[in-house]
Amino acid sequence: MTGKRYYLTTFAAWQPHAHRCSQCHFVVLDAPVHGHAHGAADKIDPARVASALTLVLVTADEDAHIALENDPEVEALPHPLARVPISERAAAALEQFGVVQGDDTFTMSEKLARVHPLLKHRVF
């Protein structure tokens, strides 16, 4: 049986867990804004992408969620129906989407759905 959880992590910290997930949707939070690349100096730096803070919605079995929760580089956000506020770190990272301190995971997912509709919390 699979379940869904939201995690705040870096892209590099999430990648080793990705193979365990049945589905993942994510938003890179501190990626540089790129228009058109004009030359070699304008290309995306892989090291910067690897260290980019990322919000990931993971659909996976319990073993995958336990592995993510036990990873010190991954912050598990509260379950959306628990109505517990997200951490100050998560609220600050998601500020660009209108998330404020005191928002819970459900409210955060509603705000993120404006950018990525699949990040909205759904039961089924």
C-alpha cells in the first residue's frame, strides 16, 4: 500500500531515494531564473542544481517513507490532514509561493497547486 508525503530536501539528497517511489512531483525552490542560454557561461551548473532546495511530493510504500524520514538531509513535512504548521525553514523556503509562517501542509499544498497542480493534496 502506498501513501503520499511532502518533503523538503535538496535535489541531491532526494535522488538516492527516487527509485523507491512510485511517483514523485517536485518544485525546485532556489533554482536560478533562466531565459535562453546564450553560451557556455550561461549553462546551468550541475553542482548548483544538486544543492538546490526542493519540495517533493512522494507517493511510495512505507519503507520508502521511513528511509526518507530517517535521512538527516530530508525534512518530512506534517501530514496535510494533521493541520500542524510547517517549520519556519519550510515556510521561508516557500515564501515565493505565498506560504507564510503558521501555514499547515494542506494550506501550503493549495498555494503550490497554483504553480504545479499535481502538488495539491488529494486523498485518491
